[in-house]
Amino acid sequence: MKKVLFTLAFAIVSVAAMAQTPTLKHSVATNPFWSNWFIQGGAQWTAFYPSAGLHLGNTESPFKSWRTNPQASVAIGKWFSPEIGLRTKVSGIWGKALDTSFKYWNAQEQVLFNLGHLFAGYNPNRVWNPILFGGVGLARNMSTNYYAMGVSLGLLNEFQVSKRLAVNVELGWNRFENDFVSLGMVNNDQRGWDSHDNYIYAELGLTVNLGRVGWNAVPDVDAINALHQSELDALNARLRDALSDNDRLKNLLANQKPAPVVETPAPVKEFITTPVSVFFDINKTNVASQYDLVNVKAVAKYAVNNNSNLLVKGYADSATGTPERNQKLSEGRAETVKGHLVEMGVPAEKISTEGCGGVDDMSPIQFNRRATVQVVE
């Protein structure tokens, strides 16, 4: 039997060491409670090794008819991160040991470690995910009404068919107290493997993912702040250039003989040539940060001083939500920014809005949840 254990251990280590297509590692946001749940079901081939079975001979072979029977299993679980999850698994129905059939169930609470995401980085499109698991639980031999505590260890291989469905190939080992199958026939001289009831199994089944599936990258706050700062710096530079041109023109007019009566020239129309962005949280129409309105206030002041028209465009990210929901979000975000502009003194009739729906033209996707303000002729 030790050969079987060594073979199973070698398979687990080998699978864990094999690398799939590497993916750049990045942090992911903590998922809501109802995200990344799954249910599993499968059929097992099981071989029992009771502590009292040594006298039958050929005890190392898992293929003897007096120790094997088909089983069934069901499980429910949740991934708390791409690498770590929990599942509750119940298996059993028909067992056989010492040429005696019995009915039983085995409930285990198991910790799951996705080795693909752990060592090669999170990749939602990875076809094969090797998952190491271990746990503890309680089993009952219903034929003898014996209960036994137990531990479990194994390797779950998930082969992704679609976002919602995967095929499972699982290899595992369970170890129980020695009275679970052996009916009290225990040799006190036994040690190690032979001192307790064990079984190994191979399982073929399906995993069905429930609720929201997958993980979003954590927003890069430094990148967002850098983008805001660069836009503010560019706006301030244009403002300084426009004020300098105004001073120059005023000096020229003041030095003319006779000085013509003219109105103060309007600031250079190239003062603002690029849209100013305002960002929003997912599924929200209120501005995420009041700091974004600093840039908008500068645009509003320019528009009031020059009697300019403004165009406000709203956007949503196409990675989340339906097209209909994204269109409403984009329109609502444009109207929110328009309201702020009106509060800053820009006449409502000078502001036009446009909802552009869901887009995917900026990275990371959080930057697509925005509205832009631009001076138009």
C-alpha cells in the first residue's frame, strides 16, 4: 500500500510543479459574499484499507473486488481569493471492505489551494487548474452505526469548459479512526498506515460556478492620482499662457496713440483643447472624488468669462452591466457633471450632454467610468 501512497504523492507534486501559460500577477479586489460560489457532483471509484484487513493477503493492491465499490459525492464551496477557497463535501453510499458491503457517508470541510493562480498568476482563461486540498470531518458507518473523525488530502484537477462549467478529475485519500470499518478488530501492535482505517479514491465530476464569477484588479490609485495631476498641470499651464497673452494685448492697446476703445480680448481659444475627466465608482452616478471638480471649476470659469459652450459626455465600462444599464449610467453621469457646472455659474443652455454607453478604450477598466467636459464652438 505504501507504493500506492508514494504514487499518489508523486502525482500531486508533479502536477503542482507543471506550469501553464504564465500571467502577470496583480492584486485583485475582495469579492462580495455572493460571488465565486460553486457546486460539484461526481462519481467515485473507492478502495478501502481497514486496519483489520491484513490477513486477507494482497493488501497493497487497490483493485481487489473485496475492497472496491462505486461511490457518489456532492460539494458546495466558495473561493475567497483566486488562490484560496473552502468547500463542504459529502461522499459515500456504498462501501466494501473485508469482502463485506456497508452503507456510509463521509462529510469533510476542506481548504482549497489553486496552484495555477498561486504560482503562475491569476488568469481567468486558464483551461487547467490543479487544486490541492486538505481537510477534516466526520464519517458514519450506517450499517454498524459507528461514527469516526477523519482527515482528507488530495488533488482536484479542474478543466474549464466555459465560464460556468468545468470537468473535474480528483484523486484523494481519507483516514479514519480504526473502528469505522474494522468493527473493533484492531491489532494494538499496528503502526502508521495499518493502525487506522483508510481509503483512496478517484473521482470524475462537474463543477458549476454560481453568481458572479471572476475577480477585478484593484484600482491603481497612484495611476489615477497621476492622471488627475497631469490634467491639472496641463490646465494650469494653459491658463498661465492665456493670462500672459491677455497682459501682452492689454499693454499693446494701452500704448497705442490714440488708444482705441476696445473690449478686453477674449482668452485664446486654444486654452482648453482636451477634455477634462471626472471619474465615478462602479454603478454610481455621483462623482467619486471632489478633487476631480477642481479641473471642472477651471473649465467653468473659462466658459463663463468667454461665453463658451460646453459639451459633457458620459461613459460606462462595457466590462460590467448590460448595454441598456451602461447607457443609463453614462447619461446620468453626464447630467451629474452638468449640474455641477450650473452650480459653478455656467448657464444650463450653454451645456449639452451626451451618453456614450459602455466603452473599453482605457486601461484599467475603472478609467472608463467617467464623464468628460470640453469647450466647443
